[in-house]
Amino acid sequence: MSACNSDLRMKILRRPQFSNVWLFGAVLAWSVLFLACTSVTRTVVAPTTIAGATYVGSAECATCHSETVDGFKHATHANLSIAGAQGVDPSCESCHGAGSKHVQAGGGRGVFIVNPGKEPETCFQCHLDKRGEFNLPHAHPVIAGKVSCTDCHNPHKGRAIDNSAAALGNENQTCTKCHTAQAGPYVFKHNAMVEGCTSCHNPHGSVNQKMLVARDANLCLRCHLEHPATLKNTATGQPGFVGDGKIVVGGEDHRTRLQNGTCWVSGCHEAVHGSNSSKPLRY
Amino acid sequence: MNAFPFSLRRSACLFTCLGFAATAGRLSAADSETDPFQAYSSYIKVSGQSAAITGNDAAYATRRQTSPDGSAGIEDLHLSRDLDPNTALTIDGRALFGDGDYLAKVNLTRNEVGSVEVGYKRFRTFYDGIGGFFPHNSYWQPLAQEELHTDRGNLWAEVKIARPNAPVFQLRFSDERRTGEKDSTIWGDTDFTGVPIWNKSALNPYSSNRKLVPSYIELNERLRTYLASVSHTIGKTSFVISIVRAETDNTDTRWINRYPGEVKPYPAIPTSASSPNILIAPEQANNAIYGFDEQSVESYSTTVSGEFETRLTDRLSVFGGVRHQTISADLGTDRELTTDIMTATGKVSAVGAFSVGTSGSPSRPPYSFTSRDGHATEKILSANCGVRVEPVKALFVTLALKGEDSSSEARMQADYINTKVVLGTGAVSNVPVFTNNTSETNETAWTPEIDVRYSGIKNLSLYANFDYRHVSGDETAYNGAVTTSGSGTAGTVIAGAPITAEDNTGENHGHYKIGANWNACSALTLRSELFYRDHRNSFADIASTDAYIVGYRYRGWKVSGILRPLPGLTFTTRYVQQVGEADVRADQTDATHYAGVGYYDSMDSRNHLIGETIDWAPTKQLYFQANLNVVFATLRTAYPSAGGAANAVLRNADNNYWNASFVSGFAVGPSTNLELQAAFYRADNYQSSMVVSVPYGAEAKESSVAVAVKHAFTDRLRGTLKVGYFDRQNVTTGGFTNFRGPMAYLSLEHAL
């Protein structure tokens, strides 16, 4: 039905009179555009750009924000700093926009300054891949403005992800400060939680429900598959592919169970983050 | 017939030419400018939005994170006032009714004295009722059409005392809540799949039931945090000492729904080889199981930490810190699953019901229990020290070492609720079973790290970072089990052999990366980073040679280029490649096929991401920005190497997609801007032809367009009108979450 509609639409759009409509529309658009140019002299800029402002350098920022500028020297983003390349290196103004107007206005929140905490486009300028991921169907609502990049990452100090030896925190605390239930504690924890929440979830976005790295059994099999690909084939005695049609986990063939769904569905291994009553994380 | 006369086409061309001519004459006459859309220092912005959605409203709310019924109110309020030369008052607010989005924050700051802040923030996250997979015949359980949502609220108060040359004191209290209902991926099963079910297993080439009944979680979570800290600088040493008390009170309930609308008949349908072939109706294939699983945690943690940094010289500083955390938690579970069982005297519904007949083993109860004496404690002591040094100009080196010692003990006793149902009489009796569950872990971790950065070469910065985390410890676990016993009407449920573990544990995590940033010229910047991660976790039984070891390695590189061939034109390109592999070493009990302990390749992944952004401002009055992301991602485990029947069950997890967006802004008048937006998304890996199993991959198409007009009515009042259209087709959910329709948004912003 939709294919028929699509064909019909294409036929309609290919009719000469509709070609002329497109032509007229394009001509009209360009005409409005150029006529407007004749009457408007001000500058329109893409989001996260500050019209008419020029770069002043991080030293100028330090006069009011000394603590932030000082901490930035050891931040992950400082890795990209290039001496003397003001305006293109990730100093303050690379993210906050050219600061001359902000300085002239005497500072102030939002006064001629970009706040990346409110505008993720600032981060997306370099992290193009994250723009794509946050626009996927299953993502933290950064695009909707309900959470921001800076809720999880501190761009001004330390590692962008808090897991270095130079800091006392760890990566999972970034997640569990909001998702407290997943922090446990549990009588029987899932060791993947120790490895990190990002073992199974892509926090920026995924094509899969719950931002899962995979929405099927492959997610679990990555660490639990006891598949004999590198074992000797007992039939031939040769190493390599056996291909006996089994999907072995925990010493048991799970092939028929996977016909029903995934590993964590009801009746199987429901307690994916940890359990207080079942070591195999059944419930 | 050409409905568009030549004269009109000629007029259009002439119109265009005049436009070009006029533009050429005025472009050079550009003079000083004012921006009618510069940010106000204080303002109130009221807005409203609504959509006329055809299709699944809940899916629209989930995708757009806004109510399909519309919302309106104060989108943003910011008031900044100087009460006197040294005192500033800031008020922020938001109240979007319909979206459940609220903010009220008041901050009073006095220079060289400190600040006081109180606030409340709440926002809503929307969910649809998606759950389950699609069987091959495109059957799908009905979805919850009403929108689900959770609300996150945070009430906080903070006092900061910051006198000149004196310690800075901070006191903060926050009370965060998360309440509401969302969908779960712990799907239930059903036999209403269209797959034929015969009374003899030999006639059923593959499983008839599928886990595709939607499931939901009700959240009721609370976190209260009390923080007190003091920071100061004495001489060349700055330090911060803090104490944090965190109290959680979480009760999350998951609703379980298995085989809804089904109950096995009594007497049972004969299944012996000599019986005639009978096609079983799906409503008679299994017994319905329904109920809830409620998990509660009340935890109290106290964290005391102190950190310092001493700047010995301009090029040398040392730092360190200690943190001690104790956690005490009361754990509780109430899991009550009711089973419907048809008997000679009618249907019996009981929690934890299992059936016994005149012969054979009893059926397995659905694991229902309530807990008692659930408790867990954790102690974590962390300390680190390091040095930051600049041995030569522009070479920055950080050396750090962190040590962690942690231990935990946890226990929970479970009272299993089992109800024995005698099929022949309908008699029921309680069969309680008590089990113990305990665990204990001890771990010691050491993490050395080196971080190097050099920016002494003109237009080039180089950096490297290496850290290696080594953990050694031990764990013991005891998990009481429940099993069936006996046969016939004497069949029952008893405590089974427990699952026990007494292991030495170990972890080795290495992270390595090197990178460079090069300004090749004023028009070209190049960045590149190579990374490698190597992890291995092992669990070795203390009393035997049994072991489970999982290791994985990821390697890849990122490269970015920023090219500015012309003023106003920028190409930003990013490519990320990541290749991963994992292996498992485990004891293989299936000696028939694979004797002994061996290594198994368990994962092979390939990811390629290409991102491109083009920014172009051909004139001062116009800009374009186009974004494109293309991702090729595949994750292989057992397919296809498992071979045989396994290949009919499993496929690789392919997560390819591409999405693109376009935005253009244009000044159409001295006080009016026009903005065009468009976005596209497509995933196309859906494999619906899995006859034996569930489908794999995802397939969806989404597109949206919007036109916005921004107009500054006066220097203090501006407005935005935006109209758009969305279209979403999601094949993965069988089309049940499709939606399309127009939306409109209107806002007015007034300077205060």
C-alpha cells in the first residue's frame, strides 16, 4: 500500500506542472534570500557562535575564573592544547565562544558566552559521533535538554571519565549517582558491573532498547560463550572449527532456550545487575 | 499540458535576476550591525508546543521526550539583580505543564562572604510499552498505548562561606527522588505466536513460545545526601576535606506476566507416542504465571575524604588523597508469582503453585519468596599520591599511584512460598522451604598511571596516557537452592544442593593511548589517537583446578580533521575505528564434545564510525550546517562458527545506522530570522526471517523537517514560531510504534 502511494507520489511530482512548482519555489526562495540580503546587514551565526566577538585568550578568562583555568591544565582536553594557536586549540574559547563581548560586558551568566552545559552542540563540534549517538532512538535525553554532557563529564578538571589513578573516584559512580538501584549492594553481584556499566550499555545512545550494546543474546555471549572454536575437534583431532550446533554457556547447551528470546527474559536470568537470592542471577 | 505558463516562468527568472542585482549592490554597503537576538541578562520565556500525532502517542513521547498532548508554561526564567555593589541575587525557574518539567532556584551571593542557594528541579522521562521480540509470523502482544514516564526530582539547599584568605566551608543537602513506571526488557512468554503446537515433542521442530509479552517496572527511589566540606590554601598547599552521608531508600517493583490467557486442561492432553496427533490450542499450551518481584534497598553510606596538592615550585607539585567509605544496607525481596492450574475440581490460582498428578514428577514452582535478614556491608579504603612535573618547558608529566582495599559481606534468607496442587482432587497445601544466601569478598587493587603531554613543538601537541589496574582478592558464596522431589501425589519441593563458590579472584586492566594534535596550517587541523585496552578477569577455585577466566581486548584509532578552505566554510571530519575480541577459559563439563579446560573465542567486534559536519556561511546573513554520521558495527559470538542447528537460532548483532541533520539560519529582515531544520535516521539490519528463533537487528526510518521564524518585536521582546513534521516507521516493533504528524511550537521571551 505504501509502495503504491510512493509510486503515485513520484508520478505526481514528475508531472510538468509540478516541476514548474518546484522551479517557482526555488526561484522564490532564492529571490527572498537575496532580497533580504539587500536590506539586512547584521550577522546570523550558527548555534554556539557569538556574533561579532573576537578571541581574548585564556589568560583573560583567568582574571575571573582562575580556579577553572588552573584546573584545566590537567584536564583531558588540555591534551589538545597547542601553544600560541589561540582560537583553534581547545582553550576556554574553543568551547565557550570568542570572549571579547563577554569581557566588555563585565561577564555574567549567559552574557555573550556559550554554556555547553545547556548547549550540547558545543561538544558536538568535535565529538561528531556523539551527536549521532544522542540522536538515536534510545539515548540519554541530552538533545531534549533534560540532562547534559557536563552531568557526566567534567571538562575543566581531571579525566573526562573519572577512573584515573590521579582521582579517588571510579567510572561507575558517574552512572550510579543517578541510577542508585543499580549500585546495589547485592549478595551476588554480576561481575560485569565491576567491569563497568559501559560493558553492556552505550550511555550516549544505541539503536537498541535501554541503550544496550546488543539487544540479543550476543550481549551476554561475549563473556559467557564457551564455544569450541579453538578446541580440538574430537572427531578429527584437528584444531579449529567444530560446528556441532551447540551454544554452550556454563557447561550447558543453551541453543533451544535462545529460541524463546534473550538471556535476560522472564524465567531465565532476570537479575542482570545482581541478585540477593540467586547466584546464577535467575531472579 | 503545462499548467505553468512560460510567461510566469520568465517572470520568475526576471525576479531572481533582480534579486541578484539588488543584492550585489547592497552587499558592499554592509555597515555597523546590532544583533536583535543577543542574550538578555534577565528574562522570562514562555512557550507552548503541541502535536497532532497519527499513530502511537506513547512512542512519540518517548522519541521526542515531550507529551503528545502538548505542554505550555514558563520555559526559562532567569533574573539577575545586584542588591548592592557586593550582593547578587539570581533566580532561575521553569514550569512546563504537561511535560512535568519544573525548576525553582534562588541564589544569593555576597562577595567575600559566600552564598546561599535553595532549589527544586524536576523533569520527566517518557517511555513507551515496548517489549519482546517478533516471531516469524509477525505476531505481537498488544502494547501499552498509554505513555509511561518517570519523574526525577531534586530538592537541595547549599550554604557556602568563602571569606578572603580563610577556609571555604560548604554545606549541602539534597533529596532526590525517582518515581513512575517504565518498560522493562524482562519480557514474559506466550504461545499465541501462530506457531503450531503438537502434543508430541517430535512434531515440534522448534519452540512455539516466545518471550514477547511486555513487562513494566514501577520505580520508587530516593537518595538523600548530606555533604560538608572545607577547602583552603596554606602556603603552597591547597586541600579539601569532606564528609558525605548518603541514604538511599529504593523499592522497585517489576510486574511479571507469563503465558497470559493460558491454562493447561484437565485431564491433560495425552502426549505418549501411541496417542493420536493433536494440535494444541495456544490457550491450552501452558499455565499462566503472573505477579510481581519487589526489590528494596535501604542503604546508608558515609564517605570521608581528604585531598591535597602542594606546589613545590612552578614546575613541580605533589598531590595525594585518602578516602574511606562504609556502606550498610538492608536488603529485601518480595517475589510473589501466582500460577493458574486446572484441576478436576476447577481452576486453582495460588502463589508458588506447582502441580502433582497420580504419577510422574511434580512441576517446577515459579520461585516465589519473601526475604528476611537481608543485609550487606561494604568498606572501601582508597588512597592515591602523585607528582606533576614539567621537567622541560612544555613537557607536562603526571605520575600517580592509587591503591584500594575493599571488603564486603552480604546475606539474605529466603522463605520460599510453594503451594502444592493435586490435579486429581484440587487439594492445595503449603510447602514452605527456607534457604540461606551469603557472600563475602575481599579485594586489593593497585593502579599506577603515567600521563605525558608535550606542546613544545610549534603547532603540535603530543600526549600519551597509560594506566594498569591490578586486582587480587577472594570471594566465597553460598546460594541455597530449591528443587523438586518425589513423584505422584507424594511429589513435593525441597531445599536442593546449594551453589557454592570459594575462589581466588584477579583482574588486570590495561589502558593505553597516544595521540597528537597538529595545526598543519591556519586552514587545517589534524588530530589522531591510538588506543588499546586489555582486560582479564579470573575466578579460580581454591580447592580445585576449576577456573573461569574472561579476557577482552579493544584497539582502535580516532582521527579528526578540521579543514577551513574558505572563510566561513569549515569541514569537520571524524573517523573512529574499534576492533575487539574476547575469550573465555572455563571448565567444560560436556566431555563428550570438548574434554578438559580450554580457551574459547567468545567475541569478535568491528566498529567503524564516520562523522562529517559542514559549516558554511556564504554571507553574513546566512549559514548552513550539515551533519552526517555513518556507523558500521557488528558483533559476532557463536554465529556462524557454532554451525548446525545453532545457526538457525543465532545471528550476529549488527548495529549499523546512519543519521543526518541539516540546519540553516537566515536573516530575512532587520529583526527576523528564518531557520530550517531537517533530520533523518535509518537502521537497516533487521532479520525477520528467523523461523526458529527471534529476529535480530533493528530496522527503522525516521525523518523530520521544521521551519522556525524568530522575530524581535522590540529590544526587550522576541518570539519564535516553529512548525514541523515527523514521520517514524519502526519495523523492529512491527509497526506498532509508528507515528507521524505535524507539531507547532511558539515562544515569547521578554527581558526583565
